[in-house]
Amino acid sequence: MSTHWNDSQPIYWQLKERTIAMILDGTLDEGDALPSVRTVASEFQLNPITVSKSYQALVDEGLVEKRRGVGMFVREGARKQLMDSEREKFIREEWPAMVSRIQQLGLDIEDLLKRAKNDNEDTST
């Protein structure tokens, strides 16, 4: 994780979002332990309360579970839950602007689909 913090959002929120990104990209897999609060606080020079607040937000969202005396772990199904919600958010918030831009530029949907498929094949080889 980067140590750069954006001043426009609370640090606990940014830490939560970074952890979510790590779950989404597979850096943290289901069943994996999260680094301890003390470790994260020390590594990023944060107040342990800030890290705890971030972890609690992940628990509240059902992505992480506390195991008394053992630590915090990524819950089973967390990645799917995140993927489903991120896909829905993309379709609701970002897709309309993309459709508008596609129409504005007079782009052909079939051509775009072919390009997307070719790009996907190029990156998977």
C-alpha cells in the first residue's frame, strides 16, 4: 500500500478503500488475515484508532470478520459481494456518461464490442 493520503477524505476511509481494492484484485484472498492494527499503524505512522475504525467499517460491510484472539480475516464471499456491488455502481454511475459520449461521437457499438473483445484477448495471452 502506498503511504500517500489524500486530504479530501478521512484516512480511515482511504485505508478501507485500499483494503477493498486489495480484496478485489486478489492481493487479499478470502480467508486471509488482515495485517494487525498495530502493524498497519506502525508501518503507515497512523493512530491505531484510525486503523481500527477502518477495519470496523469493513466488518460492518460484511467483508471482514473478527476472530477473537486471532485477528481479522477476509470473509468467504467478500470478493463476489464487492464485485457485484462495484458492477452495479459502475452501471448506475459511470455507464450513462459513457453511453452519452459514445452517442455524441457517433461510435458504432458493434465496432466497440469487437475492439473490446480483441483488447481482452490481447491482455489474456
